Amino acid sequence: MTMPPETAPAGPDAPRDGNLPSAALILDEDWDASQPAGRWLRLRAWWPYYLMMAPGILYFVLFHYFPIYQARLAFQDFRIFDDNIWVGLKHFTTLFDSPAFFQVLGNTLIISAMKIVFVFPVPILVALLINEIRTTNLRRFIQSAIYLPHFLSWVVIAGIFIAALSPSDGVINEMRGWIGLNPVGFMTDSGSIRWVVVFSEIWRSAGWDSLLYFAAIMAIDPQLYDAAEMDGANRWQKIWYVTLPGIAPTIATLFILNVGMFMNAGFDQIFNLANDAIRDQIDIIDTYVYRIGLQSGQFSLATAAGLFKGVIGMILLLAAHTISKRLTGKGVW
């Protein structure tokens, strides 16, 4: 019997383009991506993913990295037609001499601290509660209901809260009337408006933010729960000794990122909820920058305020990462 001649292997392992492996093969083999051919093959293999990343990368380049270069405007006097004039720390001196700036700085710190204390733990609690629901259909319904507010703009949410909290015909004040309480103008009350900001943030983001924690819970090895049950642990003990330690890295990472964004108290939210009666209570750095920059045309002063906020945010991020790394061994990197 005559043996058939040896043929080249077919399929994804077959050599292509001379001696180069196929694009599919480099996904499973340790191909040297430092060589030009290796880089090209890896790019060819992963091009759909790079294409999906492109809009996000373009967004961050245009609106986050490019403004870093333009932050030099904080040290210059802006000129529309002539070259800008270098003035050093003049605008920072003006900023720190302004009582209005320290007022908005104080509001920013207070509102951000309230969000860290009262808003950050809520998604964790929501994820734990959803995980305890054993009926699949009920769990899916609740998840869909609590995720929905995330897709509403702050314009819509502000309209909902203004209507619901109206002292004349708002549903909240009508309920207060049922138990003999007088109506309160929450949206114009300086003692209530910050709590309106906190509660509206919880209503909008708690459900959506719980997704990350719920995904982390799903990644916990079920055998750990089985072992805890064999040891006689009840549901609360499983949550305390299995679930919470299992999602601790996720909690630490998100807490560090939230601390890094501490100075971002929420421009869209404050801009839509603010009014003249309570502006001094919730006016933050972002709305201050908007007014002096876009409305008053003081671009250099606004850039100085924005740069100050960015530097403080970076310091807080690095500090939170360092402390978390030393205490828990977990950090952003």
C-alpha cells in the first residue's frame, strides 16, 4: 500500500505568511510581541476588542488627558487674540483670597463626606440583600427596578424630586399631612437640601453600583458556603465570615477610587437641584468653576480652581491607596 505524501497541517496551527503563526495561534502560545511581526499578529488577533475600546480611549484622550496640557492656563492671563501672559501663581492667590472659594470648598468637602458615609455602603447592602433572594424571577425583577434610575439624566431626576417634595402638592408633604405634620419646602430649606442631595444620589446609583459587588459575590467559591453550613453557620454568619471577606478586595478598590473622586461632588446633580434660596449650601467647586469660567469668562481663574481640585484628588487617591495597602494588603495597583 502506498502511503500518502505528508501534507502541511491544516487549521489554526498552519503556518501563514511564510513562517509566521496564525492570529488565532498567538492567543494560546507565548509569542514574542516585542518583535514587529508579533505585534502585528497580536493586533490582528485582537482588533475587534481594540475597535470597541477606541471610543472610550478617544473620550479620555480628548476630555481628560488633553486638558492636562491646557492646565498651564492657570499660570497665564488668557488672551483671545494675543499670546497668553505668564503670571505665575497670581490666579491661585486671587482664588485663596476669595471668601466665595472657601465657601464652595467647604460645601464640596461636606457633601462629598456625606456621600462617602451614607451613599457608599448602600450598594454593598443592596448586593448582599439581592444575593439572599432565592426566587430567580423575583431577583431579576428587583434588579431591573433598581437599575432603572441609573439611566435617567439628572434633569429628569431633579424634576421628579422637585415635584415629589413640593410643599403644596408633593407626595412627601401629603404623607406628612396624614400624620399631622406641617409641609416643608425641602428644596428651599437650607437644613434639608444636603440630605435631598444624598438621598437622590442613593436613589439613582445604589442599584447600578451594586452590580460590581454582586458580580464579586457570584465569584466566591460555593464550597466555602457549603463548608460554613457544615460548621453550623447561619445566614448572617455566612455573610459575615464568607461573603464580606470575599468581596473585601472589591470594596477596598472602589473605596479608594471614591476617595480619589472626593472633590467631585457631582456637577450635574448640584446644577439641576440648586436654586437661589439654597445655593450657598450646595454650591461646589465644579459649579463655581462653571460660573466664573463659562459665565463670567475668567478662564484662567477657573482653570486654577479646577487644577487645585485635581491635585487634591490625586493626593487623596494616593493616600487612600497607601493606607489601604498597609492595612489590608489590597490597593488599586
